[in-house]
Amino acid sequence: MSRPRPLSSRNYGAAYSFPMGIWFTLFFLLPIGIIVTYSFMRKGIHGGVEWQPTFDAYIQMFNSSYGKLFVRTLWVTFVSTVLAIAIALPCGYAMARSKMQTLLLFLVIIPFWTNSLIRINAWIAILGNEGFINETLMKLGIIKESLPLLYNESAVILVLVYMYLPYAILPIFTAMDKFDFSLLEAARDLGATKPQSMFKVLLPNVRAGIVTAIIFTFIPIFGAYTVPLLVGGKDSYMLGNIVVDQVTKVRNWPLASAFSMVITVVSTVGVLWMMGTSAREAARVKGARVKQEGAL
Amino acid sequence: MKGCDISIEHVSKTFGSFNALEDATIAIKKGEFFSLLGPSGCGKTTLLRIIAGFETPDSGIVTFDGKNIIGIDPNKRQSNTVFQNYALFPHLSVFENVAFPLRIRKVDQKTINTKVMEYIHLVQLDAHVDKKPNQLSGGQKQRVAIARALINEPSVLLLDEPLSALDAKLRQNLLVELDAIHDQIGITFIYVTHDQSEALSVSDRIAVMNQGKVLQIGTPFEIYESPATEFVAKFIGETNLFDSRVVECVPYTNDEYMVTLDVPELGQKIKVTDYDETKPGQQVSFTVRPEKVRITLDEPQSNSKEINVFKGVVEEPVYSGFQSKFYVKLDNGAEIKVYAQHQNYLDDGPDIAWKDRVYVSWSANDGYIVEVINQ
């Protein structure tokens, strides 16, 4: 006869994760499955799909001027992400070393209390022809005609950086907060200049935070559609806008699905690549040294 | 000889209203193993950070071989530091940590390989080259830190309590190794510690500090045998200290005086020799080290007038292997510590036991006046 095991030693781990499994299936795997399926179907006349497998959507996607739009989306996303990280790094550093950490953290989070559409509209009020900046400059007599600050690629990048900056700051701050700043003194002591100590000691040690920050900004920006829609011109459309247009206006659901697949695949590949960099870097450094020693 | 002379001249530093350093003046010789010794908050680390270039003094200068280094960036100084918390770069292997200063200087890979291995060998870490700092023990981490600080061939190695995070046995071993490395490399070492036994055992000279002031600079022998102040006497080793008053001071030998002191606590006058002349009526601190006091069951047979003898009862004998410590209560109520070495095998254990009536005695040569309290 087997003795009953004490309650505490039973492994309930799998059971506990069951609700998450349901959640994951319902709201992640299922929708992706639907999108994949739709992208290989014939388009229905009034939206939806007809259940006939075809590559039409993909052929359409590769045959038209969408390539330029893809490159532009990638470019805008790249620039915005780089800018967001470039701003987040000094911010995170200052926050980690500040005595008013809680206050600063609070200030970073405050924008989340306001709906994103309202915040984008606030930028329209600032950048518009009769907006805050133009009005002020005109009153000061610096300009006579209002500057075209809105409805162009720069405006899109500016607002995108603004929108996603907190997502870049938070992981970078967390990593910097764990960093032992006496290592910078050690680096300086060993002959490094201030910039060298930053690039050779600080950055490699907050790498994980930077990778997370890149993932948190790159992915949502790559799929963004409200920002280019509201502050961008017709020539600053991004992939996200095409998806929305194909669903709501053109009613070509398979094409919209195909574009969604592009966004998903690019994001996933990007994430995997980013996560792999650290491991590759470590292997490279060690490999280089072993090779050098062999040469001796 | 490598290394350089270091002169610290009238250096002061305050943090807010806290006086970290007050007019510190120390001259350190080329190749010396010099210790800054004192309790935490005495200013020793601040002084080290000023020498390293992490702090700027409010006034005063520090010179390396006569050249003022205040205002020079830490990366441009000929000093390297071994930090208390090791400060190894966690993202780099042992090899790359040690190679860091060379990579900064853009030394070629071939030189790096030979030089790094040479210094890793110096600290006996050959088997751990490819490990990351988090795979090392505390002692190994500190060895990496030492190799990394030495590889740039600095003129001065600054050590900020490098052993304080290690256990006693390891500390002792690493201390001996540090001393050997110092002998081998021959550069100036400035060693900050609060541990008096560490400082005494390896230093050529020691500066004892307290509350931002340098109290005494001297060889370990001078610091221990003739402390300049009451604080130094108490901080270095164990001692018996008594407030006393000079009764008489007469020339004794060529350069010594025989001083008679009235010690209210001991209830009788004592004799002590001193190099400085004191005047009757002066208040002084008198001290005698516990190991210089003899403890006997019989009255010491000596005709010399220069021996001070007291009677008392052993309150607490503490046997500790190589020696026994006795806390003796004198007949007038004062307590005195006595350490007796066990030089021979004791068949029945120490022959002095609890509650025994004993004589404690010391000669005038073995006590000393440490501080004249008011002139």
C-alpha cells in the first residue's frame, strides 16, 4: 500500500498555470491562427473571407508599391527607437543616481493616466499652424508665417518617441538601479576616461535593460497607426495604417491579415535576434581570446 | 627602486558639517608599505580617495615625487586602487578584468595575453582565467582586483580595506601574500585598515588616525611601544590606562628621566621612565601593556626600587592556548589586565587559578606616559 504523500510535496505548478494557458490560447494563439488562416483566403466582397485557399494576398503585397511603405515603416521605427533609447539612457542614469527616485518614477508614469488619443491631440495643439509653438514664435516676431510642424515624418517620429519613452525609461532605469556605480570609479582608476567608463562598463552591465527597452519600444512603434494617422501626412503612412485601411475602408481582410503577419514576423524575429545578441557577444569575446592564445 | 614618494600636506576635507579630514600631513617614502589605521569614520578612506582622485580636498595638496596631483583626473594618476568590495566588472571574465587597463590603453593582443597571464600567475589564479566574477570566492575576487590594479605598473597601489570582507584565516594568508607581492614589485603601498593587527604585521610605517586627525606616524614598534596619545594606546592592542599626576621627575640615564607618578586609582605611587621631562603637578596618562605585567603567587624578589608591585585577587582567568589572560582585582578595588605567555608545557594547567591571591608587578621601563593632559 502506498502511503499518501504529504500535501505540501504535491506539485500543483501545472494546475496553477492552467488559467494562464487558457488566457494565452484564447487571446494570443487563436487570434494569430485566425490571421494566418485569413491571409491565405480569398477576399470577401463586403469584408470577411471566402473559404478558398489562395496566395492572392501575398502576391498583391509583394507586387505593389507596398515595399516602399515597408521600408519607411522600418526606418521610422528604427529612428524612433534609437531616439527613445538615446533619451532613456541618460534619464535612467540620472534617476538611478537621484535621491528623488520615487518622485521621478512617478513623473514618468503620470502620462499613462491620460488617454493616448488625448495626448496625441495635445501635440496637435502644440505643433499645429495655430498651435502653441507657432503662435509664440510669431508673437516674438521670429517668424512671419507659421512653420509646417505637423503632418510630416518628423512630427510622427517626435510623437512616437514621446508616446513610447516611458516604456524605454522604465526597464533601463531598473537595470541602472541595480548597477554598482563604484564600478565606474574602478574603471576611471584603471585609466578609463569618463566616456570610456560609460561605454565599457556601464552599458554592458545594463545591456539586459536596454534590450528590454528596445523590444518594448520597437514592437509597438512598428505596429503603430494612431500616431501616423493623426499627426502624419499622407506620405508618412505606416504598415499599421494599411492594415486599418484594408479592414475598414477597402475591406480586403486577407491583405490586412498578410500585413499583420509581416508586422508579427518582423517583431518576433527582432525580439529573438535581440535576445540572442548577449549570448553571441559572450561567445565571440571568448572565442577571440582562445584563437589568439592558439596563435601564440 | 620603483614607486614614488608621496607627500600629503595640510589636507582638509569636510562633507557638509562633518570634518572628514583636518590638516593631515604625512610623508610617505618610495617603496614603503604604509598603513592608514583608525576606526571607521576617522578619515582614512577619505584620504585614500583624495590620493586616488575621487575626492578633491578643501585645502592642502598631495604630491607624487614632488608634483602636485590635485586636479588631475583619476585615470591620469600613477596610482591604482584595490577596492573594499572588489569592484570587479561583472560582465567580464577574470582575464578580461585584468586586461581592462591594457585594452583601455590599446595595447596589442599579443602583449595583453602574455602580460595578463603573468599577473594572473602572480596572484595564483591560473586555473580561473575564464571564470566570471560571480563564480569566484571572496579571496579569489580580491586576487583578481589586485592583479588588475597592478597590471598598469602604477607607482602607488592604494588598498582600501581589501581584506575586510574575508574570513580571518584567509585574511591572514592574503596579507602575507600581499606583503610578498610588495617585496617583489617594490612600489609604494598605501593600505587603509581598521584592523590594528593587520597594520602592525605588514607595515613599514603606520599613521594612526581618529576623527579626521593624524595622531601618530611611526613604525609598528614605535606605535605599539610608545603611543603618542591615549587613543593610540587603547586602539593598538590591549592596555591598562590610568590618569595620574607627576610627583617628581629626575634625570635617570643620559636621555631618560625617572618619573614618580601618583595614581589615585591604584592608591600608591609608581615609577616610570620617560624620554621627556615633565613637571611636578602635571596631569598625565599612564599606561602599561598587559603582557608586560608579571603575575606571581609569591612576592617578586627584587631589591630594585624601579619595580612597581601590587597585591590582588584573580577575578577571571581566561585560558587561550598560547597565553592566559588574568583580570586581577587589586586590593584597593582597581582592575588590571595581565597576559602571561605559556612558554613551557604546563602539566596541571596554568598554575594560577580563580580567586588566587597574586602579586602583579612591572618595572619602571615597561610602563610609559602617553599623553600630558594639560600643560
